[in-house]
Amino acid sequence: MTTLVTTGRVQVLGVPGDRHEEVLTPEALDFIARLDAAFAARRFDLLTERRRRSALLRGGTPLDFSRATKPIRSDPDWRVARPAPGLTDRRVEITGPPDRRMAVNALGSGAQVWMADFEDATSPTWENIVQGQLTLIDAIDRRIDFTSEAGKEHRLTDRPATIMVRPRGWHLTEKHLVIDERPVPAALVDFGLYFFHCARRQIDAGSGPYFYLPKLENRYEARLWNDVFLLAQDLLDIPRGTIRATVLIETITAAFEMEEILYELREHSAGLNAGRWDYLFSLIKNFAHRPDFVLPDRSTVTMTAPFLRAYTELLVRTCHKRGAHAIGGMAAQIPGGDDGAQEAAPAKVRLDKEREAEDGYDGSWVAHPGLVPVCRTAFDEVLGDRPHQLERTRDDVHVTAEELVAVRRTAGRPTPEGVRDNIAITLRYYDAWLNGQGAVALNGLMEDAATAEIARVQIWQWLKHRTVDRETVERLFEEELATLGATYPWARLDQVRDLFERTALAKELPAFFTTEAYARHLVGRPAVQA
């Protein structure tokens, strides 16, 4: 790549685009550089610790609740901050990438919150990242209205949803912003640009700068985010505690430190979310070497599985014990299609949301505006006029370490249909991601990167334990790759093949497909190469 812009210590390597200069101002880039100088080294050390702990788990070290932090868990007096403006009632939250169409539809969907997702629902092309920031600026300034090519008008409502932003995880980098020939942590880019441009805008609008934090694995990673918040607020002369963040409990190690994570973020905390699909991916990934952790077809592993029930109920108890919101998992169904699908999708979502509301959750996620009324009805029936149910402390819940990892109680073996489905979905999602699309409609579901992660680690795990023979997997892989090419003539078949072989068929299991794809393929695309 060739440097196109140098501003202070930051080199901008991405190709300039329409209105990019409004986001990549010298002041904003200097703000990111100051965050990077303060926290990049700590981030590196924490990622090193992730790898060390992963190796310990592979070596047989059991997971348990930390004895060192027992005083935090046993202290009855501490609480997180009270809900911030716009975050008191969160019974329906809608998620999706920060593009203009999604922004207008989500903000006007009737949901209380829109989570603008720079992580799993966004393919991080340079254009997507910068345009996503512009979308958020325009949404707050109410300049987001547009008319589609088909002539349909998309207009912002008078009472839009509260915006929360999910930056990319600590493990990712942004290779289009470089300091001393080193890419800047993507989390600091996404957080920093939004906070710099939109924190004051949101405060002036009666809201605030609110975030969702993905992929945290322990309390130290939460502490790092809290320190980022403190410095960012100080640098822009914004009162401490103005930022609020909900942490997605979507790694198996974080499930053992829920209370500690809330404690580290307590003045900035907006609760926890049951990021269930990434949680399942994390569990399989960390224990893929163990035969007693082999799961059947992912479509058969529902939230009623004992180990998932333990996780979701513990989350509610933990949150409400500390005065924090507990937000339920994603409903990815897409209403529509034939009559059967129109009836089946909402009915399935309704049962899922009723279970969450009855368990004590204060709200939940949907991926499609058509599911907002379904989710709202389920929570209205439990909450009534109350904005939440924080008073339900779920003292009846007692979860042990063994129950959180009791996967062996999930019966079943992978089926030929399940193997083919995992391969097909992985290939289709990889191709979409490489073409700049992070949220993809597949088989009636709005899927993001978590879907491909679960599918490809299951393939790897089944091969390792000979639950499925390699010849069958390779045959189905070739068949589905050919189908992809026939269906989508523009598909990047060579890159998809390489990525699948490296992330699902290799001897060692990569932690994330996104890091592999970003390093080898996405950055090298003409659309983003400088």
C-alpha cells in the first residue's frame, strides 16, 4: 500500500472516498493516535494472555470461578450505574450494519435501541468502515433520509431508537490506519471515530455515547475498555460516566467472570447481553480437542440445552444482583416468503422471546424490523408498564462451573444434512464477506460472522474426532463450491477455497476466520487497496 495521507503520527492508507474528509479529520486522527499510544501495548499483552490461556485449556486445565475475585462476587453492596438517558427501557433492540438503509429502517422500526454493528455484521472494507461512521453522524444530525433506486422513500421518524455502537473486537486491526508502520487496533478506530464525532452530538440530543463490547474473554479486557473510556472522556472534557457500555457475554471464559466484568465497568456499565451464537462458537473452539465436547448439528442445539440454560440464567442473576440490564440473544429469522415461513418464523421467535422474558431478561435482540412487534409483545406481557424487571434477582438460580460446560449431556451426532449445511453456509458467507457484505440472508435467517464461525469450527471438530470422515467432507466441499459458482458467477471461488481450507480443514484451528480473511484477501481487494 502507498501512503495517501499523513496526519501527525497517523498514516491513512485507504483510498479516499466521498465525504471521507469529514470523518478522517486531523483532530480525529490525533485522538485515535493518543488512544493508541496509551493502550496498544496493553492490548497486545492481553491477546498474548488469550493465547496462553487457550493453550492451558487445550492442555486440560479446567475452567472455574476465580478464587482471587471471590471478594468481588461476595460483596453485596456494589452496583453498576443507573440506566442512562435512552437506556431505561430496552425491551426490543434491533441490530445490523451501519449502512444508510439499515439505519433508517432500524431507527424507525419501533425498537427502543439500534445496535450499529461494525463487528460481526460488517465486512471491514475501508469504504464500509468510513461510510458507517458517516451514517451515524448523519443519523444523529437527522440527515439520513434517502430514496432508493426503486423510488421507495426512507425517512427518519420523530422518535428514533437509541443508538449503541459495537466496535470491532480487540483481536482485529485496521490496516488502513497505520502508526509507525503498525496497524491501529480496530476497536480503537471504531470507538475513537464515533466518540470523537458523535459524543457531544448525542449528549446535546439528550442521549449519550453508548456501546456494545464484543468478544471480551476476561475482566482484564473489560478493565482495558474502562480505561479507554476514562481517557477518551478526559481528552474531550466529557464527564466521567457519560459513556455506557453493554458487554456481550459471548466467550466461555467470560461466562466465568460476568460479575467481575460488571465490576470493572461499573460506572460505565449498561449491563450484559447473551451473545449466544458466538458463545457457542467460543465453547466449541476452546474445547474442540475434547471428544466429550462434540456437538450434533448446530440447528439441533437450542437454548433449552442444559449448558446453555445454565449460561443464560446465570447472566440474569448476575446482572440483576448488581442493578444491570440483562439483554437476551438474537432472533435472526426473516419474516416473509411462503405462507408457512410467514407463520413459522414469528411463532418460533415468539416462543424464544417469551422464554427470555419469563426468565427475567429486560429485553432482547432481533435482526429484522418485522420481528420488532413479536419481541415487543412477548416482553409487554411480562413487563407491562415497567421499563425493566431489575427487581427480579433470580435468587433461585445456582449455577456451578460443571453445569456451564456440561456439553456431553447434549445428545445426538452430526447428520449428512448437517455437514452439508455447515459447508454450504460457510462458503456462501465467506464469499459474501469477501465481497464486502457482513450481514447475509441465508435460508431464511439474517446471518453474520458468528454463523460461519460456528459452522467451520464444527467441521474441524467433527474431522478431528472422526465423527465425519474427511473424504465425505471434501466431496461435499467440492459440490457446494461448484454450486456457489453456478449460482453466483461473480463468486471469488479461489479465495473462498483457500479460506475454507485454512480455517476448517487445516491441522490447527485458527481462532477466527476474520483475521485470516482480512490479512490474506480483503485488504488486497482493489476496492480497498491504496
